[in-house]
Amino acid sequence: MDEILNKYSLLSNQNVPRETLLDFEIFINMLQKRNEEINIVSKETAKNNIIRERHIIDSAQIIEFIDLNSNIITDIGSGGGMPGIIISIMIKNMKKLVKVHLYEKSHHKSAFLRNVSRDLKLNTEIMQENIFDVQNLESGTIMARAFKPLPIILDLIYKNFSSYKNLILFMGANGEKILEETLKNWDFNFEKKKSITNKDSFLLNIKNIRKKIKN
């Protein structure tokens, strides 16, 4: 068990229980097996020494921004389950009742997410549809990782969600420039937090999205 704890040492400040880390390991195993048949993540990042930090720990670090008292959390483009499945695993072992909705239009990836959810007994609902086609959505926290550019995500939330608490995004090396450009057309409250997995990246926790009115 100490060996597993060491692999997740970057999460030491989060007090993640060992049951959660064991579930992460099961998920990694399922992901690597399925990744040999369909391309869920790149072959390079699927390797053991990379996948934990690049995908699992990177996704898990947003837990402190998640509204755990809401009924629904939404991952708007889940792909292989990052961050949706990772957050679902953490919520399960925190004994919280909130359900995670995972939107993924790919049939193969949706089937993978259902298998993982079933095997790990996660409180999820897998929506095999394009989130852009769904209206009047309600959610607590909304999250997205490696999904679409910031302005497109803001427009989606603004138009397609009738209510939400906050939006969590992962910003990369040009994140500051993108944020600055985006604020020319959008108003929102936000806080930034440095990523624990990449010194050039940061997390963005956004609330109260409003479109700027052009004069």
C-alpha cells in the first residue's frame, strides 16, 4: 500500500483515502486494456509512469472546487473519463450522494465509461450525446478538461445551462493570454490556482458568466 501512496504523493494535501487510490489503479488498468482496442488517450500518456500524473492526479486536483452539496455535477466532454470518472471515484469514497453526468458523444467511449461506472459502482449517468444539442441543463459544478477553447465553453454554458454553480477548467501554457483575450467579450468572476502537475498550467474556477454588450 505504501507503494501506491508514493505514486500519488502529489495528492498528499488532499487526504485522499486508500480506497480511492485503489479505485484509481483499477481504473488505470481498465483504461490501458481498452486503449489497446480504441484510442481513448494517446499511447504515450497511457504508460504507467505517465498516466497517473498526466491524467489521474491532474483530474483529481480539482476536487476542492467541486460543489459536493448539489444534486448533479456535469462533465461536458468526458472522453475517457477525465475528470468525470476520477471525480466520481473520489465522491464515492467520500460517501457523498451527488451524481455525476458525463457527456460523451462517442459510442465506444460512452460504452467504456458505462463499464467503468458499473464495475466501480459509481453514481454516474453517461449521456451519449453532443452537449451542444442539449438545452435547459441544470447542474452544480460543471467541469471540462481538454474539451474546447475557453470562449466556446463559456458560450455553451451561457446558452445551454439554465442554472449552475461554477465551472472548472484546466488552462495550459497559453492560458493567461487566452484568459486575457476572452475577458474582452465575457464577464465572469474567477479564481486561479496553479496546477500541481505542470508548472505552466493552472486551474480556473469560474462563476457568474455574462456576455459583454457591445456598444
